[in-house]
Amino acid sequence: MGITNFDLVQANGYIGSGELIAPKNVIFLGNGGSSGTGGDGSYDFPFKTLSAAYTKATAAGFDVIKVFPTHDETLTAVQTCSKAGVSIIGMKAGNRRPRFTINGAVDLLSLTAANQMIRSLEFRIVTTDAATAFVNVAAANCWLDDLYMIPSATAVNVVDCITLASGGDDVLITNCVIKNTTVAVNSFISIEAAIARGEILNNFFFGDVATAGIIDSAAATLIRIENNTIGTIGTTIPAATLDSNPTGVVDNNRFLGTHTTIATNFNGGNALRQARSFVLEATDNSVQATNIIPSLDVE
């Protein structure tokens, strides 16, 4: 059975921490335990697979899957997260997070139910090319926090690291790190649908991309992009291309693209309000100037 003891829940930081109310169950995931899928999800006998742990979780019970820091699991099929209110949270040892590796041309996690949290996990790719995303958000009020992503390995890459699909309103993406040098990904974040009120805050994304650091293919509304560092490498690669004309606010970011013009390194369309964000102009990766994005006239 999952752990329900109040003292254990409190000790794991779910009461008074501003994170969650007390969950109905805390379910443990780690490489220990018995053979197969593992034990019963208790601290001493954790499940061995994310699928088994998620199957144990209950929708709308605010259940939490706690992942041991040494957990290392490879997924060959998408883990569909279809239970509202479930959180998957890594327990860190120093800066060591539990690791999930994708080995398939699929999403690693697809969030299809509302109010889910994914926190303090590491994501990588191994030998099968073109995984579609590490995390796909297709439900409202989901929170991605403190994730660490390395989206390429020898000759293979994730297409887009995080995808925001239809239904992903009020998504919150905070304190995430993406670093990529081996094979270019298409983007760090792809806004695929006209989501509403999404927030992208306090993240660091840097490395090799083919299109831009953040891209969109539909006009999001009332988005907030604040206090991020988004850098690209390669030749003439923008930090952000949001040419579907989203609405919202862009404030206090560092857009470090490799184009030679401000407008190309950050293209925010014609409807965003912009303030205090810096754009790097570069030619052949040598800095020419650092500039503040000019404010846009709104008519």
C-alpha cells in the first residue's frame, strides 16, 4: 500500500511548504524492491517502474509519486499521465535527480489530465531518434518545475523538448534547465496550440536548436515569459520566434541568439508587451552588442 502516515507526509515537505495539500497517498518509486515492477509502493518496497507507480495513483486524491534520487529508468513507450491531481516528484541527493531516458519516437510523458506536477527529474535520450517530446502538456493547470533535460545523444535527438498542446491552459514552467550540444533539437519549447495564460519563468535553456529556442504555431493568449535565459548556438538561430502573434507580457529575459539583428533574435509578433529584456546581437558567435528590446506601440 502507499504511505498515508501524516508524519511521513509532513517530513517529505507536503504540509506548510506551499507545494501541495496533504496527499491521500505517497507512492515510492526506485530501482530497489523485488523483481518485475517492484514492491507495493511503500518506502521500503518501492515500485520499480513509473508505469506501476502511476497505475497505483488515484485521480483527484492529490497522490504523490516520490522518486528516489538514484532511480534510473528507460521508457520505450509514452507514459500517459491521465489522472488529475497526481504529482511525480524527484527526491534529490545534492544535485542528483532521478533519471528517465526515452528510447522511442514518442513523448516520454504526456499530461492529459489537469492539475498535475512534474518536479526535480532528469530526462535524456538514448538510441532511438526523434522522440517527439520529453513532456507534452495537454491539460490545464499543470506545473513543470526544476527539470533537467539533455535532449540529444550520438546521432539522436528529441524533436521539441517541451510541447504545449491543445488543452494546456494555465501551464506553469519554472526553474527548468535544458542543455544541448550534440544534435540540434527543433526547439526547447514549442507552443503548438492557442493556450491561455501560460507562464514560463526563471528557466535556463542553452544549446543547439534548428528553428528557435521558443517557437509557436498558434497564438497563445495572456502568456507571461519572465526572467529566463534562452541561448542558441550555431549559425543564425533565434532565441525565440513567436510570430503567431501571442498576447501577454515578456519581461526581464536574456535572449541570446546568433542572428545579427534584434528583431530576428527575438521575434515576438505584434501583440506582446515587452520590457527590460535583453537581446544579444552576434556574428560568427562573437558579440557585437547587447540591446534592450524596444517597447512596441499598441493600437
